[in-house]
Amino acid sequence: MVNASTGQKLSSTFWIAGGEQAADTKRHAVLSAAAEAFVQDGYGATTIDDIAARLGVSKPTVYYYAGGKQALLGSCFSVALDAYSHAVDEDALRGATGCDRLRQVVEDYVLITTTVFGRCLHRVPDVELTPEVRDRLRAVKRKVDARIRDLLRQGVEDGSLRTADVRMTTFAISGAMNSIAQWYDPDGLLGPGEIAERLWDSFSEGVRPR
């Protein structure tokens, strides 16, 4: 049995162990396998049998820990949405200037996007979601964009950033970060941290005060 997140073998005792923490770990393993399948094979082509086969478990085991295919997709999206939402919470931001805080948001956003759940969120069409999950997806996107706009304005006010059009700059930053999910390769030459650093270098050239 293989952990879809790490590629490491899961022992048979993994699925036997009890307790609330063990159940959460097993559910996460199922969601990771589902997200990987949705990213690699597409939502439409993926079956519960495929997900079970990735983990070496029975089909009822997948249903028990995560439900049917649409529920699996919604849960995969929710993992990423929780992370994105937390990354732009006021309490999560550090740094004294708008520039420092924006850099943190960019770096955290890229790190989330390169996870299997982030890639699943950006690569699976939202038409496959329930209305509730789709509404939350749009709400979190609005929250992220609003935070980027606020930090750009803060940076302009404190002199750490420069932009003539906050709205346009927000679109450019968001678009560049979201596109990473389309080309990122976990086995590629650049790791998530390096991608985040290079992306920020590109952004900072455009918004650095002159």
C-alpha cells in the first residue's frame, strides 16, 4: 500500500490502527490518493476503484473514510481552500511593511498551489463541485484578491511598493500564481520554495519603488 502524498509504503497495520487521530490520517491518505488521481487522470476518468487501487484497499474503505467521488472532490478542494484562507488571514501575516507581508502571501500561496490539493483545485473544473463548495471557492478567491489589493495599497502608503493600478497588479499576481498548478512537476528541477522565490523576484521588479 502506497501513501499517495509521500510515495512511501503504507503497512497493513495502517488501516487497522484505531483512534480519532488514526482515522484522520487514513482520511487524509484517501484524499491525497483521490487528488493525485484527479490531477493525473482527470475527474471524469477517475473511479472509486482507481482510488482504492492506488492505496491497495477495498472500495468500501474509500467510501467509509471519504464518501463518493463528488464528496471526495469537495473534500480535496476544501483542504486547499482552508490553507489559502488561512494564508491571508490578518493573524497569519508577519512583517512591518506591505512589501514584506505581500511577499509572505505570495510565498505561502505558491507553496499551497504546488501541493496535490492545490493542483487539484486549479486543474479540475469547478462545474464538478456541489453548489456549496463552488460558492466557498469563489469566496476564498475574493478573500485572497482583496488581501493582495490591501497589501499593495499598504505598501504604496508606507513606501515599500509602487504601482499605478492596484487592481491590474492584483490580477497579474493572482494569475501568475494560479498558473503554476498547470505546469508544476513534483519531479521537476525546481522545488516549491525555489518557484516562490523566483516568482517573487519577478513581481518585485515591477512593484519596487524607484
